[in-house]
Amino acid sequence: MDISVVTLSALITLEALTLRTILRETRALQELYGVEPEHAPRKGSLGMRMPSFSLQEIDSGHLVTDRDMRGQHVMLLFVARSNVLALGVDTFAAVVQGLFTQAGERLYLICEGDTDDARWIRDRSDFSARYGGRLTLLIAPDAHLRKQLRATSMPNCVVFDEKGIVRKIGHPVTEQRAPAPNPPEKSPE
């Protein structure tokens, strides 16, 4: 064999081993810091820590951050104006009411869209009169936070415990459906 072929083979093998080591170390760092590449399959968000964020409250204009939510059970309900239109205002209000009765969490309604969309949802659903200070309507200009939490569909709710750990994630409409009625009893013949 020619010396250049042997040298070339050795260089290719060395490069492949180095690349494998680099990829393994990169993946270990991604797992350590919770970074997922865009093409990677998504893991469930249960057990995940609440990411850092700040969103504007619709009525006061104050910024609400993840730090404001620590120390209490919190439910984030992600919604868009199109969801409320598709469900119907009354059905959507019933879903929100069901979420309140389901557990005593503090509910943050996160409207993806602009201020007009959030105000439309607030006014049509009459949240102020129904829930007082127990519901806070926040504006998210895009889906960044929802995607971080891996809440893929809309509407979607994410429940955090007092330590800021995701304990539940799901579609609130399917969870609020009434149980199927019992079949009619057979009459004795």
C-alpha cells in the first residue's frame, strides 16, 4: 500500500473519532442545560422548570414575570382569539369556570396575539365580573413561551406547583367535557 493511502485512512478515522466525541459532549451539554435542537424529538414537559419570562398584564400594563408566580400553584391557559371564536364565548367561559373548580390554582390566561385580541377575549368573556382578581389576562405577542413549555396545541393549559415545576399539561376543552351518561337501565321482563 502506498503511504499516502494509509495516512489518509488514519486521518479519516481520527477525524471520525474526534467528531463522535464532540457530538457526544455537545449532547451532554444540551441535556445539562435543557437545550434541545429544533429537529430533536420533543420530550414531555412534565417535571420541567418554569422558564424565565415576562408578559404584560392587559388592564394595568404591569409586567408579570415567572418570579411573581413562584411559591403558589399556577395554571397558565394559552389561548388565541381564534380559539374563543371556534369554541364560542359561552363554551370558552365554561371551560375557564371548569378550570377554576377543578383546582384552586391561580389562573393566568395568556392571549397570543395583540392587545386588541386580548381585550376582545376579556370583554366577550366578562372575566372581571366572573372571577375578580383570581384571573390575570396576559399578552404574549408570539408562541415562544408556549413552545418552550412544549404545549403544542391551543388552547392548552400548563399547571405548575409552588416550586415552579410543570405538574400537568393538557387541552382544557377535552378535560372539561362531562362524563358520558350512564346507559339506561334495562327494565325487568
